[in-house]
Amino acid sequence: MSQKVLVSRCLLGHRVRYDGGASGPYPQLTKWQAEGRVIALCPEVAGGLPTPRAAAEIPGGQGTQVLSGKVPVMTADGENVTDAFVCGAQQALALVEKHGIKIAILKANSPSCGNRLTYDGSFSGIKVEGQGVTAALLTQAGVQVFSELELEEAASVLDRVGPARF
């Protein structure tokens, strides 16, 4: 059985981004979909948030701090959406465990999915090193998290991981 890959739905062309848009599709992801490898999820929608929705950021940009209860995820309107972000991250983790997933491709810079950078919480466009809530939870669980900017590297790692073992 082919190794499955968790993929942010927006990267597959699904219009689930906060602004109602999409960020894909990408040829590599389309190929993996055709091979039956892709498990798609938008953690924010899975956590109960609508599309479109207010932009959200993490003060300080660290998803690990959200998971430990130290900081919230806030919208530009001042609404605390932490519970939805954590719920979506937990649903991503459940899919990883169910399907034996070792690799995730998540949306760069997102407060849920960013794997290297996130916005700093000031809603001014400033990015800081850090992971979104879902990326942080998956990393803690041993999943290798890549963004759409790292698809070539992810494909190389996926080739080395080999078939799923259940």
C-alpha cells in the first residue's frame, strides 16, 4: 500500500482559505492524488471555522505556545479562535495515526499549517520563525512537515519512506 500524505486542502485547489481562496493545485500533489496517496484536510474548517473567515494570527507566531496554553489564536477582529485551531490540529493528528502518515504538506505561513514561518500576531504582515498549531502538533508526533515551497524535497523523502505498514 502506498504511503499516504496529509495535504492542506487549499493546496489542492479547494477554496477553503480564510479569504475564500485556494493556493493550488500543484502538479506533484495532483500526481499523488491520482496515486491515491493524498489525505486532504483544512484544519481550520475541520475545527469548525467558516469560509471565508476573519484572518487569524498567533501572538509571537508559535503554535507550540498555543498547544501548551500559553497564547491564544486571535482574529483581526479580536475573537479568540484557539479552540477551533486546536480541534483542527487534533483531527489532523487523528488522520495521521489512522493512515500511518509520516509526511504532511501544509500551507506555508499559515497560523495552522506554517512549517517554518508564521505571522507574528500584529496583523502587519511580519513573519517570524515558528510553526502553526497543526504543524507543531504533527511535528511533535514525529511527522515531517513540508510546505508547498518544498515539494521536491518532500517527494524525495516520500520515496525513501516506502510503502505504508499497518
